[in-house]
Amino acid sequence: MVLLGAPAWADQRDSRLDDLFGKLKNVQSISDAKGVEFVIWNIWVQSGDDAIDLLMSDGVASMGRRDYQRALRSFDQIVTIAPDFAEGWNKRATLYYLMGEYNRSLADIEKTLELEPRHFGALAGRGLIYVELEDEAQALQAFEDALVINPFLPAARQNAEVLRKRLKDRAI
């Protein structure tokens, strides 16, 4: 994996992503997949704007400390200032999920996927929300969609297997 010559800016439009997603589908081990996934996440989280990147850092740190109101202020500013930055929407969707605001989270996931249809994190997050909403068919579809893009998501794979079994058992 070559990272030399990386541009100072990055986001879901970064030219390196096409190659990385191709590699992600063809890796043979979870450790190789994690390496590619790590690079993809690092590209996604970079906006190319120092102010937005600072807000992202603050929002992520605040979310980690469970200071959800501060995190929300940061992510709200990001999506207002940079509405075409997919990871701003995705991070706010994650925060809304943690806050139990599932409909708001789903709306931000939709915006994330509009900007970056390959966002396996957003797809897996959608699956988790549908599990919470007890919509197992939609949850299974979301996990399967995430696995098409990133076949090495252990939690998505495990959730999909459990849901397939439940749904099959109900159909019998």
C-alpha cells in the first residue's frame, strides 16, 4: 500500500479511494483489510480545511468523552460550513445514534451515502439503527450492503448471520 505523495486535502472525492476500495474487495485476510480500511477512514476524515478538521477533532473527542452537546455543536458547524463533506454527516449520524435519535441518524446516513455511496461505516450504522428499531429485514439488508463494499467487517458479518437465521426461522 503506497501512501507517498498523498495530497494535503482528502475526503470522499480523493482519487486514491477507487484503488483502495478495489483492494478492500480483494484482500485475503482481516489484517490486510484492516490496513486498507484504516487508510480509507483517514482519507474520509480529512476535509482539507484546517477549521473543519479542528471541529472534527473536537467533535470526535467530545463524543468520546460523552459530551454529546459539545460534539453536536461541532458536527452541526461542519455540516453547515461543508455540506459536501460526507464524514461530517457520518460523524453526526453516529452521535445521533449514541443519543438514541434514530430518525435523525438515519437522515444523516442518507446524506452520507448520497455523498459517498461506498461508506461501509454508514451502511453498518444503518443496520444497527434498524436493529434498535426492530426492523430485522432492513437491518440485514444494511449489513449485507456494507459487506459487499467491505467483506471484512466482523460485527456486520456476525449481525447479518444472526439476522439471516432469525428471519429464516420465522419463515419456517
